[in-house]
Amino acid sequence: MKCDKCGFISYDHNTACPACEKDLTMVRSRLGIHYVAPEISLDEFFTGASGLYQTAPAAARDDQAELDLDSVGDDFEFTLDD
């Protein structure tokens, strides 16, 4: 989203320009942006630091650790692209 006053390009979740602090409510409205900030940051999500999202204990995941492609049959083709 581009600030009308200084031209700074910022994230859609900003309600004010980080560069000049102009209110971006009208810009967001004009562009139809109805952004809702996430509950936690990506760092918190991937590290589990927030405690909101936790992975299953290793013992519970052991039975799901491998993908069995033998049951797919001969029609299945798997390739790796560079």
C-alpha cells in the first residue's frame, strides 16, 4: 500500500505510514483493504513460543513419519524438478 503523502510503500496492516505517520485509513478504504492482524507473528507460530500452536509429541508422530507410496500403484509418477 502506497502512502498518498510521501509515497512510502508499506504493509497492508499498517494504519499509519511508518515513514511520515500519515493516517492510511482512507487509502485502505479506497483500495478495499480490510486487513485483520494475525493473532501471533510467524516467528511465534513456527517456534511455538506463543503456546497457541503446539506440535504433537514425537511419540504421537512416529506412526505418521513415513509416506507409503507402494499402495498408489504403477500409474503414479514422481519427479523432482531443478
